[in-house]
Amino acid sequence: MINENEKQICKEEGCKKELPVGYKYEKCESCRNKIIEDRKNILKIGVSAIAAFALFVMNKK
């Protein structure tokens, strides 16, 4: 269990923000949002590549 009296610091590399007492995540809100945004961008690129490949295959026939 997390010691609620102990100060926590964000676990993200390069980030040294203090987290509030009782905060349930290891990373600050800003770092968590950056990670989510990066994953969304990777997903968009992947879907675009699959769609382009599907269009290429459909036009070949």
C-alpha cells in the first residue's frame, strides 16, 4: 500500500514534478496526457497505412 504521508515524484524520465498526497498514478497528469497523445498518433498512422494498402489492393483488381 502507498504511504500517504510520503512525497511522490513523477516517474516519467526528465519530469521532476511533485505529485499530490494520495495521487493514485505514478506519473503526473501532463506526462500521462503526452503518452496518450503519442499512442493516438501512432494508431492514426497505422490506420492510414492499412487504409492506403486496402485501396491499393482494391484498385489492382
